[in-house]
Amino acid sequence: MTAPLDPRLVRLLDAEREVPKESPARIERVLDRVRSSVAGGTGGAPLSPGLSGRQATALATVTFLLGGALGLWFGRSGVDTERVSSPVVLPASPATTAPPAAQPSLPVQPEPTSSVVARARPAPATVAAREPTEQLAAATTLDRERQLLDVARAAVRERNANVALDAVDRHAHEFPSGLLFEERLSLEIQALMLIGDRPTAETRAARFRELFPRSIFLSTTAAALTP
Amino acid sequence: MATEAIVGTDTRFESVFRSEFPYVSQSLRRLGVREGDIDDVAQEVFVSVHGKFGHYDARRPVRPWLFAFAVRAASNYRNRASVRREESLKAGAHEMSSTGSDESDKAHARRVVMAALQDIELDRRAVFIAHEIDGVSPDEIARQLSIAVGTVYTRLHRARAEFTKAVERIEQEKPS
């Protein structure tokens, strides 16, 4: 179903087919780290800067318990408990509730290991904990959205339509109605024009004008459609 | 009985780890993970693999199964990296392609392949590596990556064109 590759390229790829050996010491070192991670040790390196699902759950649980303890303490101390927020289990991070749909194809990531949980930042006091955590989750989501659209924007600037459309598609998959939806649509129109798909670009542009009649991206979008 | 089953699973897991760590590491390099980050990302891969090891169908080849985990981890890795870092990855790969004037033909070929791969977007690159380097059939790729076979062919087609173009560019940039 696919044409054979150029023989010169096949020769190049032949050279890459052989898997280089790794030193036994390195293999054992990483295996030890995997064992530690799986067993709940601390050998694992922190692999994710954001709060993952289990981290969020751990944080929520600690917050809940601390909240309960504080509530009891305040109750016994005669402090006005009305002024203390009830402990609320935090919503899971976006990574938990909405796994990146851009890679639906790939194996579902099991929950992070306890080594990662062990590295979760300590929970602050109950009353103050919730707001920053929510802000952090929102910031992480927005950062991710921004990252994807940064790639798309740079690719449009370099007239690399394939990369731009991939980034736009990924954003659409992960954040169908994300905060940066407006900009995504604008970038998509520009990328569609780059690959010469004017009909789709114009359909999208009409929708864009309808949805965002006062958008700051209107002029860029219009310029992209100008022959 | 349950403990024996767990021990047995762990023994099999460690056996797979020892035999396939080099393959996973090399796959991660091909997928754009920097050398300094390989161990961390490989650890992430195998922790995931361990979590799913009970679901592994031993009648099927293990590498395509592991490769799917590697793709996911590489994707996460790239998502964590900033665009700047991504660019430096490419720059690094391009540098790799143009170093070592007295290296063997084979080593040179590997460097060119590795550099050219960095020019292919990750989803397409994964399909390209699985098919063109690992020799996995489109059906098996579709199964392991949970995508339609038609998508495999589409990605492969585009990846081949990108790879060809990248190799030409790298060969042109080669210092004379």
C-alpha cells in the first residue's frame, strides 16, 4: 500500500536498525530506580512539573485531613467555626479529568508512582490551600494551551503548515473549547491558507467572524485570506 | 499463591526490562529525548509498563507494545519541554549530523537518520520508526497505538516525504 523507500534511504535506515548495547551498570541503575518507584521509594526522578492526578488526590487527602483536624481543634477551642471553610476535596487536576485526547491512541498512563507522590509539595494550611492549588491547575492548563499555540504560531511564521496544523489539531483535541480557542481558530485559518486549502479556510473564517466579531485576530485572519 | 504470582510477574518484568532497556532507550532517542534525559524517561516508561504488565499478551511481540509506552513518554517529555528546548533539540540533532568527518559510514548513517527523524512531527515519527526501522506491520502499529490502519498509512506517507526531505537537507549541509 505504500511505495518502497528510496534504496539510499533504506541503506541509511539499515544502519539504525541495530540497537546499541547499554552498559549492564546503567541497566541495573535504572532498574533500581524503577523498583524504588514501583515500591514507593524515592529513587524516582521528578518527571512532571505539574500536579498529576495522584498528586492532586494526595494533596486533597492531606488537605481534607488537616481541615478536619483544624475543624476539631477550632471546635474544641471555642473558635467561631463559621469563619473556617469546610474542608473540600479538591477537584482533580486537568490531567486527571481530561487525559490529553491528542494521544488517545497511546497506552493509558498508569497512575504516577508513589515516589512522585512522595515529592508532592507539602500541603499548606487548609484554608489557604485550595485557592493556590486551583490557580496552579488553571495555570498549568493555560501553559499547556499556550505551548501548543506557540508552536503553531512559530510554524505559521516559518510557513511550516504541517507543523502548525498538527499543533492546532492537538490543541483542538486537548482543549476543544480552551481559553485560547479564538487564537487557535485564527492560526488554523492561516495554516490552511499556507497549504492552499482556501475553501476550508474561508469557511473557518466566516465562522470566526461570527463567533468573534471584535477579535484582535480579525485583521491577521483577513490578511491571510487576501490573495 | 498471590505472592507467588506477584513474584513471578516481577521476575518476568525484570527480565523484559534487562533485555529491552537498550531498545527502549534507543527508541526514546529516536523520538527526540535528549541523552541526558534518557534514564529519567526510560524510568517513566518502565514504571508505566510495570503498571500494565498484567495486561501484556505474551503471545504478541513485546517491542511494539513497549514502543507505544515510549511514544507516550516521549510525548509527555516534549510537552514538558519549552519550544526553545525543542528547538535546541533540533539544533543538537543537526549538529550531530555534521560532526565527525572521519567516522565510519555506519556511524555517519546513524547520525543522519537520527537528525532527520527530529524533523518529523512526533505522531508521524512514531509510525515511521515503528515501520521503517523496527519493521512492525501497519496492522500491528495500528493495534498498539490504537489508531486506524488508514491513519498509519497517512502518517507513514507524510513521514517518508519529510524524512526524505530532511536527509537531503542534511546531506547538503554536510561540510565538504
